Amino acid sequence: MFNQVSESPQLCSYYAAQQCLSCPQIEVPYEQQVAEKTARVKSLLPMIAEDAWLPTQESASVGFRNKAKMVVTGSAANAMLGILGSDYAGQDLTECPLYSQHMRDFLKTFQRWIRELGISPYSVKERRGELKYILVTESPDGQFLVRWVLRSHRWVSRLRNFVSVMQEEFPEIAVVSANILAEHVALTEGPEEISLYGDYLPFQLGRVKLQLLPRSFFQTNTFIAHAMYQQAQRWAIALKPDRAVDLFCGVGGFALFLAATCRAVTGVELSAPAIAAAKRGAVASGLENVDFYAADATSFSISEGGLQLTRRDMIVVNPPRRGIGVELANWINESQARVIIYSSCNPVSLAKDMELLGSYKATRARVFDMFPGTDHAEVMVLLVKEPQGNAERKTV
């Protein structure tokens, strides 16, 4: 059991002062948050029997975020890292309790570094200045990946030379890059990434050594992400699939965890950099029975190149919020897979997709509290081909 958020919002001074309202449920006792979130998810998925649900996986309520996306406002002499209000005024969030103390100490150092560099924060209202965001990812062992999001290339050379200064104070910095976002748009990053130091952030979860690139997507809550990978692994151990495919695999989390159990695993992901990271993660983890393809999951699966995947006896899908859709659902129904693990960030699209996956029956399901203090929930469902449904209800 984790330390829970106090019933008082005083735990977060920003919320108490109404300066940041990103955690609207912070005043609700954590046990009540979990109960209400679980009930809401179950109501959206009535096709899953009550006895199929495992207990909701809870999270720590503070210190769980591994990512900081900080808008930089103010001036070079007095920069502020946090969020931007509707009046374009910045609000400092470097003491946000959702970050580890290590991350908070790191973020606060940027104010001085920005002053030493003399780099002007970008003004949304006036459309001038250079530094738009500071994006930081913290690994389980406290290493950092840093991205300076800039309006132009003007400061790239200076920042490259400044890396040594950063590392003198924080030798745990593993990767530094500059991202160029020239347009005046409501985005946190642009299309161009320039490496300033290092390539990959080592991100070890148990025996699996993930490798994150600056543009890699990874879940914000490290503990919950690990718990989800372990849940998939436990289901695989119980059901003993021989070969598995992980669609929408990202940097390979599910695929690499399943590789310890299955004879062969294939991961498919649209992002070529993510696939490069997944391959590097397989090597770092000493796994030789997993391969990865950079391709659209749906197009690749239904194409001639995906014919081999129809013979896999386990399929993992971890789609974006829109879900898998009709085309991929039909392909899965016609495949030889006897087991599906569906990891969803949107119970609404999950419900629609489960209706499409008529050849399968949900035998286990679990809610994962990825973002305490909010209504958001991740859900994992174990689906088994109908003829074997009853036989598989005892999986863990």
C-alpha cells in the first residue's frame, strides 16, 4: 500500500492557491478515487463479467511522474518553469509534488542555467524569444534525459558547449538534445531533434533494459507501466503461448517482457526511432528471440508481410486512444491467436473494439491507476478465443 494523498489539498500548495488545477480529484481520499474510477470503468465495459476483474492496481499519489513538460516564461534573468495561464502569465511548478525530490531539485537548477546562458524565454503573447520548453524524463535509477525546445538554431552551439556545465552539477544527465519548434503553435515539440550529448536513456525495469530516445513515448508513471508489463507477463506464463506479436509496441515494453516467456515475439510500431530503441533494448536485455518492424500496425498486419503474424497464438495490442478499429479487429478475429491482451488508455474505444472482437471473450481485466488525482484510467483485458473461454477463466 502506498502513502495516500491527504484529504486536504494542502499537500499541494499550487492547488491550494488555485494556481494549478491539473489534479481535480486531489481533495478526494485516495481509496474513494480508486473506487469511483474502477466503478466508472466497469460501467463502460458491461460485457466483462464482475468475477473477471482483478483488484485495481494502485499507485503512489505523489512522486510518481517521470516526465516534466515545463513551459518557460519570464526573462533570461528571471525565468520560470511551469505552466502558462489564460492571461499568458507563467506559473512556477518546480515544486510540484507529483515529481520526485530529485526531479524537483533538477528543475529548479534550470532557472540559474538559463540566466547563465542569457537565453530569453519565448513570449506567446509577443511572439518573441527563443526558449519555449524544458522537457525532462527521469529513469528509475535517477538519470535524466533533457530536451531544450527552441524557436530557432541560434542557441544550439552554445547549448552543446554548456552540457559540460550541466553535467558538472548533475553527472546523472545521460542525454541532452535541442528540439526546434519554429512555428507559433500549441505544441510542445517540433519536427527537428538535434543531439547535443548521448543517444539513449537507459530505463531498467526488472531484467528488461529499455532504451529511450528523446522523442520516445513512455508511460508517465514508471511503477504502473512496470506493473502492466508484469501483468501481461503473468498472463503469458499462465497460458504458455509459443509465439506472440505486440502491435503498437512503442519502445518494446510488452514485447521485451513477453520475450522471457515466449519462444518468439514480434513487435510492430509506426515510429522508426521507437523501433530503433526497441531493438537496442532487446540487445541490452540479452534477448535474441524478439524482432521488430517499423510499420503501421494495421497495414502491416493485413498485408502480405503480416501473414506470418496470423499464426501467432498471442496478440498484444496497445493502441492510441482511438482504439484498433474495424479493419484490425477483423484481422484478429480471423487469426490463429487464441489469446489477446488489450492494453487501453481509453475505456470508451476499448468497449467498441471488444464488440468488434466477437471471436473472443474477456476472462480477466484490470484497472491501472496511471494518474492519481484525475479521472484517467488504463485498462488491460485478457481475451480468449471463445471455444477455450471457460477453460482459461482461472488465469491470474
